[in-house]
Amino acid sequence: MDTKARQPKLGLREKYRLLTRDLGWDPTYQTRETLYPYAEYEGIKIHDWDKWEDPFRLTMDAYWKYQSEKDRKFYAILDAHAQNNGHLNITDARYLSAIKLFLQAISPGEYTSHQGFSRAGRELPGVGTQVACQMQALDELRHAQTQIHALSNYNRFYNGFHAFVQQRDRMWYNSVPRSFFDDAMTGGPFEFVVAIAFAFEYVLTNLLFVPFMSGAAYNGDMSTVTFGFSAQSDEARHMTLGLESIKFLLEQDPANVPIVQGWLDKWFWRGLRLLSLVGTMMDYMLPKRVMSWAEAWNIYGEENGSALFKDLARYGIRKPKGWEDASKGRDHISHQFMLGLYQWSFGTAFHGWIPTDEEFAWLSEKYPDTFDRYYRPRWNELRKLAAAGTPFKNYGLPMLCQTCQLPCLFTEPDDPTTLCHREVEYKGERYHFCSSHCQEIFDHEPEKYVQAWLPMNQLTQGTSGGGGLENWMKYVNLVDGQDNGDFEGSQDQRNFAQWKHNSVSNQA
Amino acid sequence: MAIIARKPYDFPPADSVEHYHGDQLIYMCWGHHLMFAAPFMTMASPKTSFGEFLKTALEPIIALDPDAAKVDWTKVEWTRRGKAFKPALDKSLQDNGIVHKEYLRFDTPGLNTVCG
Amino acid sequence: MPIELRTITIEPLRNNYDHLEKRFGHKPASRYQEASYDIQPVENLHYRPTWDPDQTLYDPTLSRIRMRDWYDLKDPRQLYYGSYTQARARQQDTEEANFEFVESNGLVMLMTDALRQQALDLLVPLRHVAWGADQNNMMVCGYGYGTTFKQPCVFYALDQLGIAQYLSRLGLLLGGQDALVAGKQAWMEAPAWQDMRRYVEDVMAVRDPVEVFVAQDVVLDGLLYPLVYERLVDDLLAVQGGTAVSMLTQFMTRWGAETRRWSDSVVKTMAAESAENRAVLEEWITQWGQRAVAALAPLARPVAVDTTDALMTEQIAAFAGRAAKAGVTIKLEH
Amino acid sequence: MPSNVFLVLQSNDDTRAIVDAIEIDNPKATITRQPAMVRIDAPNRLVVRRETVEEQLGNPFDLQAMHVNLVTLGGNVEEDADEFALYWDN
């Protein structure tokens, strides 16, 4: 009997179907509701899981093959970087502030994504979707680990990296990404996938990674370029999972459309707020700049986002509600954020600084309508104070937004001279927000956001180390005088200059 | 709108007033003084007089601004919950109706050295 | 005169991240340690899950097993993502070469129809068991506590997906698409498979992550892999002319032996933690073990025929012996 | 007005043939070289054909291998053994 002659040769598509979709079955000893208990309560209606499209059709053998190839390359470069004092190739140690912030705020988010996709990969009762989520779960673990490995070598020579684990749960600004990912994970599996795979990965991740990795390349940081590109090579898969999920949900039932639209409105805004950190890194923290946040927003936000939402219009989906306000904030948010980070730098595990004249010129060229008018005068004042030996330290604790947990430092969309503020009363308590959109997110699910662990509001309760700045620094593993403060005069600055000098001279 | 959850979902806020050992939080925003990147979070006993609160909790942290010394508290324009507000400096926070996590904005027209 | 190749020597400020220095002292940590320890959030969790407000987002009390430090449950293989994919890529190369060898030399044609049918009957429905194992391990990874315990489970899950895919390819090679259809039908309807399918579905209904780990990885796979791949395929089918089948399942044989080292060590550490843990483990392993034995015996019978009972007794003894080494005393009947 | 789809690849020896192939098969594509990466934009549709890559490479090529060097993309994806396409439906 010749099986080959009897059976027609299978196409790639059909073979993939047999190797994934066909593995599932309809349970009879347990109900579907018992085995997939979280699949329905969000109100999403799925009639036919088989309509799910997997564009990449990756089987595990291919996954192992290509992923191991990527990792082999990655660790080879990392080893070489460590062996050759690659850290001395960066443009300036000041650059590392961006990387410290990355390790503290973003890498833990990769791990959380790994956890969230593990759950979604179990809970969504369609094999195709499960497999896609599972592979992403594995990839996200990879990203967390390669980042920790890549930055481990910097940690050996520079301050601010050493306590990223403790700071993940305790440091005030890290509650921004932490609450973002906790929010997504405490939602149901569908909301999680829309939040992370679509709103974050598809709509916003290009704004995070692509300019950031070019920034690393511009600044001689090969180890970050390598983990960045290596992670990005998985992103194409993740972004496509995001887009396919959305199309699938929208096609399955018209009742899904308003639910999905609500999630897009929410998660676009939450993601944008989170990414304001990145805008600040791009405009202020890279000694050698790639492009401004405004330019990145134009390319990756405005242009690509418009194409995407035009494509989704046929399902009745419109641009997220916060889109216009995001565009209005384009020329402001990075300046407002950096001014905050500078005045609170005694409480950050990275350094702040005042930009140089050359950087002022760059900023006013990139932000002709806003920098000279609104932000240069403030920086000039800060310079004056620093020159007088009384650098500006704002020991007043900032008010945090109940939803995004950033200090309420952004201005009204149409008035850059007034801080934006919204407030509501809910069950006898007052809650405050940095924007209309953050308030709207709260209004939809007040029961969730009242629980927010706002670091400043905890600090004043005495729960973060027992009260007082010194105890708080112990609580967050912040070494005063080393990890924090102005870059000018820091140990990082001195060491880098010394080592760099030694490497090109005949000393030591 | 209410949250959609599989079981009853009701949890207390993590920063309600009983966590503050007799004190309360008050948020303070100085209009058009953006040298301070965000509104301040301050803490005081509800029994403190408003004037005392300004002196002890607010003045030290706004002192960094060149305008701070010129502020005349009797001429400040206050806004609370979107409406003009006239606090009595000699009355307590409580008697001024200032609750936990109240947000007060104060404007000082004519003083705008840095952020005109 | 010695030649200094490095341009400069710089004394590092520290050898590692704070949390690793606290655990392992001031020496440089391994990549496994850096990648695994303490990287799950622990405190100041923001919101309760809407899918189950009784739980916290990372909740060690979801299980009846209690650990003072979940990071005691380390992986003896020290697999993190990088070392995991390198290891599997190598095994995948070998497995690919085996498929290639069997196909290009027409080894399937050398088997009798009866033998080929036996192999299909035994192995093709197992791809559904593997898919169940995949989902169960995603559950453990998603809801378990501590990365050193959870991380091996995400690897395990995707390994099981890989195994399900190898079994599907084996089915296609030996019997074409019809073989997969027949295998699924047997899985859904054949009496010999129903205890097994009930077992897998029942494990999927369990929400205690450690119990899922025990029922799936320790018990079911701990009995299934040695029985099916080492004894039924490698010994019995191979001597009847089924070497080709044994080549096509080499990945599973080796994988089973490798992962048992990990799962045994996890049980051992959990049992050593407390008498309460040991009692819970004994209860789970006995209950699920009894059901697994009952589910496996009818699958072995068409291949082992007269020796099935002896084979099962031997496998039970080996399994109980491994459990005893891990500190858990159990007695299973056949 | 058509929307652009785009593909960004790492700039290295592995991707040289892919970029060349894209240029041949997509006359409307614009190629921008940036530090460490290459960005390719095209109105509405962009296609990578296995055959063309193989001709440029002089060797067999599996389209899935492209993922090793992919940085990001924009557009709906359609992939089979012979073609990798990005498109917008509008």
C-alpha cells in the first residue's frame, strides 16, 4: 500500500491546519464553560473560532530553529560586548539614564506580558488563537530575559541598574507601567489581547522600539541595539496577532464592535501616557538624537495610525477618542515630563540634567512653536539656580493621576500654560486625573481604579518604609548620592570620563 | 458605568482618610507657575487653620519660585471644584469645607516671573 | 615580557543585581539565575482580577501546596529562554533528520500493514493528549507562583505542542490525512480511549496550578512517556519491524527522560518543605495515579497483548520508586 | 489617497538580497536606509517573492527566515510558501 500515492500532497495551509487547529476537540466529560470559564463574561460573542486566520503559520520546529538562531547571534554579541568593555563605546554615560529607565520600567512589563499571554493562551477557547498567544507568551519571556542579560554588564559598572527588581514594585514612576500591565491582566482575556497585542503592540510599539533602538545605535550602545532588534524581530508576529485579533472580533458579531471600540479608546490613551516616558528619552536623554518625539509621532502615530484606522473603518471602528488630544500634546509632553524628572531627580534611580546650549538649539529647531516660547524660559531659570549653587529641587510631592498614575504634569490640550485637571466624586471620595481621557477610563470602571496603589498617597501613609525620604530611599533600594540626582558631578560621570581616558592613554 | 466582572466586585480605595492617622491630603495647584511641574500633594490635620496650613505645608515648598515671597494670601484667587472659593484663613480646613483629597487651585494675577 | 591584550582593566562596582547578591552572594550570577529569580511582581499589586475578584493578580494561595519561598523550586536543567531554544533546536535537527531518513528510505513501506495500523492506533490519538498537556501547562505557567517553577511549564507547554505536531506528521506519514481523522474519532469515541480523554478533560477543569502540574506532568506524563515511548514503541514495535516508528518518536523518548528529572525534583522540594505538602502530594499522586494507570492499560493492550499486566506492574513500580525517591510514598493498584 | 504599508529590516548581509528583491518586484516602493536598518514603504501593497529573493541570493530561501531580521511592519499580512505580502484594504 503506497500511502503517498493514495493521499494528495498537502498544501502549507492545510498541513498547518492539521498540525494546530485539528488538535482541539469538543469536550464531553466537562462542559466548555468549565474548561474555559473566562471566555464569555466580557460580552464578546464568538460564533466560529475556525474563522481565525494565522498569517505566519509557524510550527514549533520552525519556531525553535529561527528563535535559537536569533539567540545565538544575540548572546555572541553580548559576550563580545562584555569582554571588550563595550560600555566605553557609548557616546556619554548620561545616555544610560534612558537605559536605566528602560530596565526599571519596560523590562518588567515584558515579563507581565509573558504572564498575561500565558493566561490568554489557556483561556481563549480557539486553538489558533491559543497557539498564537502561547508563542507570544514565550517570546515575551525571552524579551524580559535578554534585556536583563544585556543590561547586566552595565550594572556592573554604573549605578541605577542594581535594584530594578525591588523598584519594579516600589518605585513611584514604575507604578505607571505596573498599573498599565496590571490593568490589562485584570481585564478578561479578550480585553488583554486587544490592550497589549493591538493597542500597545500594533498602534504604539513602533513609537517605543524603533526610534529607541536607532537611538541606541546612534549612541554606540551595541548591547541595547542587539536586544532591541532581536525583540523587534518577534514584534512582527505580535503586531499581526493584534491586528488579526481585532479583525476576528469585529467580523464575528456586530455586538463586539462597541466593546472593542471602548477598549481601543481606553488602551490607546493608557499606552500613549506610558509612552510619554519614551518621548522624554528621545528628546532629552540621548546625547546623540535620532529624531524628535514629534517626528516619531508624525511617522508612526499619525501616518501609520491613520492608514490602520482607515482600514478598520469598514467595520465601524473610528480612531480612538484621545487621538486629537494626543496630536495636540505632541509638541509639549516631552518637555513637561523632563522638567518634572529634573526637579524630582533626588527621587529617581537615574540622573537628570539641564540640556546644553547645543541641545537647546536642537529642541527649538524640532519644536519651533513651543520650545522657545514655553520651555526655554523655565530651563533658563533652572540654569540660573544651578549656577548660583542652589539647584532647583522640588520637594513637594506631586499629585498623581488616579488612572495613569503619572504626576498631573500635562497641560490643557488647548492651553499650554494651565495644568490639566479633572476630578470626580465617587462613593464619597474625591479622585483626580491628568486628562479627560483618564477620567473617562475611571468613569467606566470606577470599582477598579479606586484600588490604585498610588505611590505618593502610600508614602504619606507611612507604608513605604516608615515615612520620611530617607526611609523611603531604603525601601526602594535607592542609594542616595549615587543612583539619583544631577548627572553633573555624579559617580557615573566621573568613572566614565576616567575609564574612557584610560582606554585611550597609557595610564593604568 | 459599572465594571463587568464574574463575581461581585467591590474593594475599598487604597488611600481613604482613615489611613492617614488623623491627617488628610490636600492637593494644591499654583496657577501659571509651571516651574513646579505638577500640583502638590500636601498633608495636614483637618483641625489646622487654613492660614496655618498655608504657612507650614505650602509656603516651604513653593519658596523656590521667585514669586513666592510676593504672594499676599489675602489677595489670592481660589478655585475649588471648578468654582470660585473664598476660604477663611483663620478657620480650620474642616470648617472651610475642605475634605480629604480636595484639590485647590490658587491664582496670583500679576505674579508671573517665569511662566508668563 | 607578558603582553597585555586588553586595553584596560576596570574593576566593576558590583558583580550583580541586588536581588541576586542577596540570594547568592557577591559572585557573578549565571544567566539562568539572572533570567529567572524574582522577576515576577510580588507586592503593591494594583487591581483585583475581574475574572475572579477573590484572587490577587499573582496569588500563591491558589494552590494547596505552600512554600516559604517558591524560588526553591529550581530547574535542575537551568533552562532559560536562550538555553531552552538552543537545546530544542538541536533536538529538532535530529528529529528532522530522522523524518527525512524514514521518508527518503521508504522505511514505512517496510512495515506490515498490521504493524503500521498498531502504531497509528496507539500514537495518533496521543496528539490530543499532548494538546491537553499544552493547555494544562499554560495554566500552571499563567497562575502558578515564582518564575523558577512557572518558566519550565511554558517550555513544557510549547514542547507538547511540538510533540503534538510530530505525532501529527507521523500520522500523515504512516497513514495520510485519513489516519488523523481516524485517530480523532478514536479519541472521541473508542472505548479504549475514553478513560484517557476523561482524565485530560478533568485535569483541565482543575484550577489549583500545582495540582494541574502533578496530575499532568508528574503523574500522566510520568507514566505515559516511559510506557508508550520506551516500552511499547522502542521495545515492542521496534522488534516487530517498527524501527521507523521508534526513529520518529525519538524526540519524545529523550524529552520524557529529560523533563522527568525536572518534575521529580520539583516534587522532591515541595515534599521536603512540610508534612502538609507531602500529604497533599501523596493524595494527588495516588488519586490521579490510579486513574492514569486505568487509562493507560487499555492503550497498551493491543501492542503488548499478553504482557500488558506485567508491563503495567513494572511501570507502576518504577513510578512509585521515583515518587519514593522524591519523598512521596504511594501505592497504586493495577 | 492610498495608505502606505511598510517593512523595516535590519541592515546586514542576510537582508541585502531581500531588499534587492523587493526593489525588483515593487517598482513603487521607496527605500530609506537608516543606521542599522532599512525601511521600505509602498502605497497599499508590498510583496516579497521567494523566487526573486532566491535569484538574488543564488540559493534556496525560506520566507520564514525573514523573521530573523525583521524589525517592524505596517499593514495586513498574508504569507504562504511563495509570497509574503503586506496590504491595506482601503
